[in-house]
Amino acid sequence: MITIKELLHRYQSGEISPQKHIHALLDVIRSHFHEAKDPAWICVASDSNISKQLSNLELLVKEKTITNLPLYGIPFAIKDNIDALDWETTAACPDFTFDPKKNATVVQKLIDAGAILIGKTNLDQFATGLVGTRSPYGAVPNTFNPTYVSGGSSSGSASVVARGLVCFSLGTDTAGSGRIPAAFNNIVGTKPTPGLVSTEGVFPACKSIDCVSIMTLTAADADIVLDVMKSTELDRVKEAQFHPI
């Protein structure tokens, strides 16, 4: 397992490149996803998707330089009730599946900071549940003892971080859906204050109190991700235009 800070240091020192690291990581993830039917994932990035993201990263480096990209080449995953362009959103319900027209605000912020989206993760259907077993895509087992539950509803997001498959992931948290699976899988679960982080492009369990949660190996990593995701005043104005009170 590797933290965001550690991976950034390895990139900056030239020990490894995002291209090599991401492709090696995907080989590991795909071997589990396709052969063992890893229930933590609903969808994993295709080669063309990753190539597109890595090309975009190269353009970002030319515009901003590596030092101005706080998540340069950092692999992450998102709970599958959060929209990402070119990825289906299912909310763990196949009949509900739709193709979003754009990235959720938080996803766009992460990509603009250099992060690479590896896949979308399983959840208790429609983010309603605290155990991680209520999904037609399978029950996500606890990382340390498969006879125990993973916690939910952000079960897959907690699992992939706890196993070192990505450096961080996004879940959602209304009444514990991010913090509970994080605790059950021995990682850090951060629930931002409601309103601090945009929920635009997130299918809600309870829209008035939902938060996008962050799962990391360390509190220091969570701080890096939260700083990128925080809403600006312009974000709030744009959302108010689409969702007037």
C-alpha cells in the first residue's frame, strides 16, 4: 500500500512514472475483477479510458507543471452513485443505469488536480444500508475477515483503499455510509461539513444532508484531497442557478 504523499514523492524523484504505475496497478485490479469477480468494483477503466486520462495529464503538466498538480498521477475510485463522464452511473441498480452528461463537480476538481480515475465501486443499493451486502453486484467482504461485513453503504470504496488498490476513494455519507465502512476496514473516513464540498452530480440518499466522503490511508492524505474538493463561491453560485431554493 502507498499513500498519496509517498507516491507523489516517487513520481517527483523520477523513480516511477504515472504511465507505468497506473498500467501496473490496472493489471492487478483487472486480474481480481475478471477472474475472482471482485465485488468491490462495479466497473474498471478500459485501456482507451486510461490512455485518454493520461494524455489529459500530460496536457495539464504543460499548462500547470507537476508542482501545481496536488494529485498528479494519483489513482482513485468513486462510489457508483457519483457521476463521471464516459462512465455509467448505476447506484447499484442495473435497471436505473444512465450515462451522465458531465463529471460530478468533485470528480472534475480531482481530475483537474491530476488524479486518475481507476473505477467505480459497489455500494448498498441507492446508498441505503450500512452493511455492504445489499447489492446485486455482490456483497463486499471485510478486508481482514471475509466472514465479517465491510460496512456500508460505501463498501467498495473502503475496500479498494484498504487493500491498496487506489490511494483514495470517494464515497457518500448521510448517516454513516462513509465513516462506518472506513472504520470497519481500518482506514480514514472523512465526512466534510455539509455544504463544504459540492454534491452536484451525486445521486442522493437524502439530498439535504448528503456529503461526499473521502477514504484514505492517512489523515494527511485526506487533507490533500479535501483541499482540492472544497467548493468555491463560484461553485455555489452555479449550483444555486440549477437548484434554486
